[in-house]
Amino acid sequence: MQKRIRKAVFPVAGLGTRVLPATKTIPKEMLTVVDRPVLQHCVDEAREAGIEHFVFVTGRNKGVIEDHFDMAYEMEDMLQKRGKTKEYAALMADLPAAGATSFTRQQAPLGLGHAIWCARDIIGDEPFAVLLPDMITLPGERKSRCIGQCIEAFEKHGGNIIAVEEVPASETHLYGVVSVGDDHGHTFGISGMVEKPPQGTSPSNLIISGRYVLTPEIFKILETVEKGAGGEIQLTDGMKILSQHQAFHGVRFDGKTYDTGSKLGFLAANVAFAMARPDIAPGFLAELKKIIGSL
Ligand code: UTP
């Protein structure tokens, strides 16, 4: 019988150079979109999809991430004493169960493939989810969010799953791109993949958008894979090798993904997530209209 996806890996060891100077002392995963750290949005998505154990691959100067998923005793005590029950309940609802988080360090940012490999012992011999925390998602027509749709596809097809999204042809050189094999609409067989193809050589305009379900066989491959694009150990290169032995399926995520690792993406995410919040949207829209009206 197919093993259930219980664990998710969140690689959070990157340096976030694209959003400097914000990331000089604050990990980019802790920048806030509306009132939640980017990483919390991702953990919410994983939780909704049934993930029970959250594995964070962190790096130096990222200790605040570990603190965020722990109790904040003084704050909680003060909220209770001042009768701020709503705020207290909200913090408690976000707190992962004891033992449901693991933290390991990637000592040097050698690439996403290397970061995932650092989680090998914590994951063990079971298929697992990967969420790139700087990509945050809003749901579309289907109720489940992106990693939920990937897990549904895994339950149906097995193998390995990659979420993809369409981008204009002029942007494909910035991402990992897949080639489409057997096409079933929402899901399809992946017949090839390439990391950051030079402009004009991309096999499709479907980019790998930061959510995966992978089998544990990827770890052995990542151990030996050579440095690729940007001099980093690339997850895409590891997946390409794995695809010679195991099936890979693409999931066309029907919602919207925002890349908070870039300045524009981060700003767009704040607008979109604010507009998706019934308690904030009306007031925020009025402010937006004022700004736009004054341009
Ligand atoms: P990015 O390439 O977007 O992250 O990696 P980065 O290196 O922090 O970004 P810039 O280009 O310098 O702004 C995607 C994800 O993989 C993680 C990052 O933290 C991010 O969540 N990552 C990347 C690692 O954990 N380790 C690495 O060596 C590289």
C-alpha cells in the first residue's frame, strides 16, 4: 500500500540576497505578508494538507525561525493576564504540537538540492513533501491549496509530483521548467526537466513552482549529484536522474503563487493576501484607491 505523506521539508537556509537590505538580519522567511511571517503561510498550507511533522533546514542567523514555532511564554502570559483571549487563542492555534517540528542546519548554502539532502535522516524511508517557503500560494477553484493538490495527485498516481505554473515565455529562463508527456489536464506525465534554460530554449512555459512530493530515493542521488546552474547543487538535476527510474507527474496548480523572495513578488503577495482577508480587504482597498488615485 502507498505510504501516506506525513512529513514536509522547508528549506530555509538561503541568504535572500534579492531582498536585501531587508534580509541583512531578518531571515527572508520571517518577513511578513499581512500579519504572518511568509514561512507561517507555508506551514499553514502544509497543515491544511494533513502534514504532521515539519522539518526546517535552517542556517546560521536563522534562530528566530525556531523561536517562532515555540511558545512565547512572556507574551502568552501577558495576553492572558490582560484578557486578550482572542490573540492568545490565535497564538495557541498556530503552535505546532510538541515533537512535531525538527530543525537541522545546512552549514553552507550550497543549493536547494543540498538543503533537501540535509533532511535525509529526519525523513527516513518514506515519501515526503517539500515546500519552498518563499513561494506562497492562494487557492483557486479547488479548495485544497498547492501542496494539498500535489498530495492528492500522489495518492492517485504514486511516483513523484511537481507543482507547475504557467509563466510568459520571456520568464522561463529564471526557473526550472518541465516538458509535458501524457497530458490529463490538471495532472500530466513529466517527460523532462531543465533548470534555468537559456532564453529561447525552454521546452515549455510550465515552471516548477515550489511544491513537490518526492520519494526517499532522491537522497542517494543528491549525495552524488554535481554542482549545476549557479554553481549550486540543484534539486532539479537530482530529480532528472531520479526520473530515469521513477515516474514524475506534474500538477497544474489552479491557484496563484507569489514569489516573496523578490521585491515585486513580495509586494504583490501583500496586496493579494490582504485582499483575500475579509477583515482587512475593505479598509485596505480604500487605502489602495487613495494611493492609485493620487498617481
Ligand atoms: P532561492 O534561490 O530562492 O533562495 O532558493 P536564496 O538563495 O535565499 O535567494 P537569493 O537569490 O539569494 O535571493 C529557494 C529556497 O531554497 C532555500 C532558500 O532558503 C529558499 O527558501 N535554499 C536555497 C536553501 O535552503 N539552501 C540553499 O543553499 C539555497
